[in-house]
Amino acid sequence: MSAPPNESTLHRKLEWIVPDLEQEATRLSLAEEEIELLRVLRSGTWGGYSEAVQEFEARFGSYLGGKHCITVANGTVSLEVALRCEGIGPGDEVIVPPYTFMATASAVLQTGALPVFADIERGTLNLSPYALEAAITSRTRAVIPVHFGGHAADMDRILDIARNRSLIVIEDAAHAHGGEHNGNPLGSLGEWGSFSFQQSKIMTSGEGGCLITGDRTRAEKARAYCNQGRIEGGAWYDHHTLGTNLRLTGFQAAVLLPQLERLHSETLCRERNAALLRDAIQTMNGLEPLHPEPYCTRHAGALFLFRFNSSRPRFDKARFEAALKAEGVPVMETYPRPLYRNPIFDSSPFRDTGCPEAEKACSEIVTLPFRLLNGSPARIDHTIAAMEKVLSHTERDF
Ligand SMILES: *Cc1c(COP(=O)(O)O)cnc(C)c1O
């Protein structure tokens, strides 16, 4: 029996939202998630004290090179906890890039400290070490480099500057699960690394996050803060320091465990597909790929980013994106403005922060999701063909 036509049309449409091959892979892998979820369900311990949580923390910490891993409710509070553990608050400044998700700056605001925006590099879209250095004042306490899209920030230079100026480095590794800088896992290089497991990230439990640190005292502080000031081995109603409840649940850890097992092979797949896309885009008029720096020895591939800088007057980025979408390419929404030009900063001195590279990125960068990079080479071919088609039409029509 054949499916009614409207259903098959719908199916074809859905294919691009959840590509068929990916769906197949997801179906296979979900079996493992299902097993882990049932294990937690039947254990009766569903909350933060679930064995699955301890297992995930141990495994993710060891994946990051034998670090302490503290799971938390999301990848925004993780940044906030790191800042609080350093005693950062009112009167302090924390340097952040303006081309990132709001969390990087809002976590700073939540502590009462001020986020200070320093521009990004054109080539990587990551915090520029020069801009960082220029933004340091006597009040600066920390810097939060973001490994944007999965490309390592220039950590050698950032760590150098931070050591010289006694700044704490908190890596925002929300896009960086599985990525590396000169062979070292992203999130393991600063005093703190912060990961997100929110729905849109490479590893997800719907919501969730974690903190990484190599320092035992820092780890204990963060753990106590996230667990109402309890300490390891302490009694349930013994509260030693001010804290709150930011615990990840057992169900969330359960679905993260199999994803961690798959992370390495999926990262390699994304790297291969990203290279195919870059090579093709390199040859296209009006498009410009972003090439990874040599220190980015493993790109996490959370986002595939490239520049649209066609000079045809009536053909702008929005039109290009819409045309690609119409061809079935899953183009993502991009940041419409640098963080400092968001309404929240309207009546503040941040409003006038000038970061020309961040401004340019907002008007030029096109973003494709990691799910596309997880797909087959055929899907990459289709994406390339769609770009070529759209560009060839504009040669004619614009
Ligand atoms: C997603 C994200 C976060 C944290 O997000 P949550 O949704 O709170 O987990 C932090 N920084 C960046 C750059 C992000 O993209």
C-alpha cells in the first residue's frame, strides 16, 4: 500500500529536519539511551545522587585528561558557579567576546561583575588575544574565551596573557565537546572548563551542563555550591557553605553516557565532512570558508560557519540563506548583533562598545548545524550542489 501523497511530501520535508541517515543512526543509538534510561528508572534513584551521574562525571572527567567533572543544571549556571568559586562579583570585570550566546555575558552579570567585550579574530571568530590584552584594567579578574563553533580559541596566547596579568581563565566549551588544542582536550586548559548539554549542543540531555577543573579544592568548592553547601562524606543536613541546588538528574546522565561513547567517531565524521564543504566553498564566488588554525588539532564541529560576502547589491545574506533553505539545506539562524547591542544594554556604556570584527561576523556569517556534518557524504554533496545552484541563479537574476 502506498502512502497518500500528502504524507510522502511531508516525509520529504521532514527528511531535512531529521535527515534519513541521521534518523537511522539515531534510531540505532537511541537503543543504548533507552537501556541507560531504564536502568536509572528501575534503580529508583532518579535525582542527582544517581549512580549514572557519578559514572558520567568519572567518564567525562577522564575523557578530558583526568580532570574533576561537576555536572550541573545547564551551561549558563556552570559559568556562574566558576565565577562565584573565584569570588568574582561587584566591582570586578570579566572579559568576554561579543560574538557568542548571551550566556557567556549573562553569567558574569548574575554575579554582579561587569562583562567587558573584547573583539574576535576574523579567521576563527574567537576572542582576539590582542583585544583581550587591550581590554584589561586593574579591575579585570577573569577572561572567558569561547571555542566558537568548536574551533579552539588561541589558548597559548590567552593563557600567557592570563598568567602575566593574574587572570582566571574559564573556557566556555559549550560548542567544544571532543575538540582539541594542540592535542589537549578543549575545556581542560584553563582553571575551569564549562560545557553545555542543552538541546542544540553536540552532546545533549535536553538541558544540562558541567564544570571541569584540574584543581581538587576548586572542584570541592563547586560541588558544595551546587549541592546546598554539602561536603563529600558529610551528612545530608550538614551545610558548610552557601550553595543552591544545581544538580543534574540521573535521567540526564543516562542519555549522556552513550553519547560520550560515540563522541570521538562522530567528531572525526564531522571533521571529514567539514573539510569537503570547505574545499567546495573555497571555489565559489562570494563565499569564503573559515580555515582551522594549526593549533586547532581537532575541530569539534558544533557549527559549520562560512562567510557570505557577495557584492551584488540586491542579493544579501538573508536572501542567500532563504534560497538555500528552499533547496532543503538546514541553514541556522545567526546572531543578528554583537551582544553589547542587545536591548538589555540599551542604557549602559556597553551599548557603544565597538568590535568591528564581531559586527562583520553578524552581517556575513552563514551557519549550518552539526547534524548535517554527522550525515553522509551524499548530504554534503547535496548541500554543495544547492549552494552552486543558488549562486549560479544569482549570476543571472541579480
Ligand atoms: C549554549 C551555550 C551556553 C550555555 O547554554 P545553556 O543553554 O545554559 O546550557 C553557553 N555558552 C555558549 C557559547 C552557548 O552556545
